[in-house]
Amino acid sequence: MQNHEIIKNLISESIEAKRMMFDQSELIESIAAKIIESYKNGRKTIVAGNGGSAADALHFAAEMVVRFEKNRKALPSIALSENVSTITAAGNDFGFDQSFSRQVEAFAQKGDVFIAISTSGNSPNIIKAVETAKALGVFVIGLTNSDGGKMKEMCDICYCAPSKITARAQECHITLIHIICRLIETAVEE
């Protein structure tokens, strides 16, 4: 297969996965509504993921703290992947599986929203963080692939991207994040 054919196939896969997101619009709206409710009640979002999902967590938190498309008040959001010292200390002292749960324990409070990103839905450190958040009474939103993994049943809301292919699921996650950012920005101005 020629490179241009590979490129076209990959773009087609991405378009098809995103087209399937149309059927998830009510779920996406409910995710945004829960985050908006949390912000309107003076609470915060906490976001965690590994690898590319860690970058998505950082991206979401930055959009909330700084801005997405509009200048508006800063919204409190913490990406648990941003503090390398904490992640490595928790990994060394307690094991990598607790690298995020220790931070959830330290920062999360009832009324907050924890966004757990694991494309497989089975990442042990994300699962442990979800368990910790749930024990604290934190509302948990999961972002996974189409299978949902273990997180599907653990989260209060689980967004299962309409693809089993990791790259396509991640592309849907970033699209979802951008949609949510837009809805949040619109709501906080009202």
C-alpha cells in the first residue's frame, strides 16, 4: 500500500469515529452539565491519564484555568500528570499504581469532578484513582475506548469513544474535551 493510501485510510477512520460521536451527543451534554454544575457550586475538576492521555489531561486543565476560546474567569482544574516529583515519589514509596490515587486523596473533595482517562479502561493507576475518588464522594467521569474496560462499570458516567483503535479513541477524546470546554465556557458566562 502506498503512503498516500495509508494516509487516506487513517483520515477516513478518524472521520468515521467522529461521525459516530453524533449518536453520543446526549451523553456528551450530560458530561458537560455535570462539570458545569460542579463549577457553579464552587468546586473543581481533577484530571488524570497516562501517556497521550496525560497530555489530554494537561490540555483540559489548561483550557479551564486559562481559557478555551473566550476570556472569562479562571476555573479551578488540576491535571495530576503535571507534578513529576509527586508521581515519582508516589511510585517509589507506594508503587506506580498509587501515583494518581495519592493525589486524589490529597486534592479531591466531595462535589468535585474527577475525569479519569484510560483508553483501555483498565490502567491500574487510573482504576485505583477512580476507587479513591468514589470513596471520597467525588463524581467520576471516565474516558475510554469502545469496550470501556473495568472503568465502564466503575464511573458515574463513562464516555466510551466509538473505536477500539487507541489512536482513534484518543482523537475522539480530544474532540470531546474541546466540545466540553466550549459548553463550559458558554455556561459560566451566563
